[in-house]
Amino acid sequence: SINPGNSGGPLINLKGEVVGINTAIFAGGQGIGFAIPINTAKELVAQLKEKGKVVRGWLGVNVQKVTPDLAKAFNLKEESGALVGDVISGSPAEKAGIKAGDIIVEFNGKAIKEMSELPRQVAAIPLGKTVDVKVLRNGEPVVVRAQIQELQDKSLEAGPGPAKEGLGLSVKEFTPELARRYSLNYEPGVIVLQVKEGGPADEAGIQPGDLIKEINRKPVKDLKSYENLMAGQKKGASLLLRIKRGDSNLFVSIRITE
């Protein structure tokens, strides 16, 4: 199993072979963790050496699996492809003319049988390359050309502020863009990105992915309001946080000890 602190370490099989890189644990499941396949990690080494970061292609669509019910609703002969649920404004997909309701069945000459195949294929395309995208629109095949851009992973940028030191966590403003990216319902607040092991937030039971909605019964609408509410809070002060975790709202009491 993967435990806190193992992230970034090797995942080893019974033969002593490194088969993955540990990335995260699932807090709600005993012994359940996530890892990057080692072959994927090896492919990225060259990019890390050359650019110091991973560069991925971006099309700008949110897609979902074509279920039996959806296939019937769209009059499809088979349950394959990636159904476009949303097209991000200003994205390569929008510029190419891809629309919500299109079913992507072929990308850069390769068939898309499962929804999960599309993100991997898009990510592997060199930036600036123009590719053919075949979609089904109202049952008819349509081919468009999209110029792939770089995926800007802004979700990893933690918001600055004294709360990171005082509570042992880092946060980012929860935006409609983030909500769309992770298929979540949007509501104002700040989302917890990281929790310092053994810190006040960790001891209070706060988890990455929690949405902070209130501090001391005052609403947290964005990162600025969060920082304003945290400003001036001193060591030893107790805060009452209202957070949303999944579909549940709960209150958490936390004492600033750092």
C-alpha cells in the first residue's frame, strides 16, 4: 500500500522491478493508491531534462464516455468514441469548429474507441502541429483540423498567503475553469491543494480537495476574501471552517499552532 510521504518514490513489484512512480493515496479507501506507469515516466524524462517541465498538447474539450443510453440517444451504431460535453472558449477545438454534442471517433488518423484514449493521444502531439479530427455530428461524419496548443496546468499553482504557514495547507481559488476540468459543480470558495503532514490542518482532518466555504461563519468567495479573513490571525487562535467534501458540508475547528 501507499502511505503519506511515499509520493515520488518507486512502486516495486514482487520481482524487485520498478513499475511505477507513487503519486497519491485515496483517503477514503484503505490501502488504495495511485501511481504513474513507469513507461509513461520514462517517456517524460527527455522533456524534463530539456525544458525542466512536462509539456503536453491541449485540444480544449471536456469529454465523456459513450454509454449504451447515450449511444441510443445519439442514434449511434456502437458505443465508441468520446462525446464532447463542453468546448472551452478560445481553445483549439473551438477554433476548429468542434461543438458540444460531437462524438470524436478519430484523432490524427487513429480511431478513438474509448473516451480515455483521447487525452493520451492529444497530450502526445507536438505543440503547433495541425491534426485531423473526425467527429460524428447528427449522425454524419465531419472532419475538422485543429492546431494543438500547450496545456496550461494552472491548477497546480497554489495561492500565496499567510494561511499556508499558519494552518499547514496551501489553497487555490476555485474557479469555473477548474470545476469544468475536474467535472465538479462550481461554487465560490478556495480548494485545498496540499496538507502538511502533522500540521494543524492535518490534525483537524482537512484533506486535499476540500472546498473551504466559510471561516468563522464568514463566507469565503475567492482567494482574496480568504486571505483577508486569515490576515491578523495569531498563533493559538481557533478558527471554525465550513468545508465541502464531495456532496457533504461539515464544520471543522482548527487551531493555529505554527
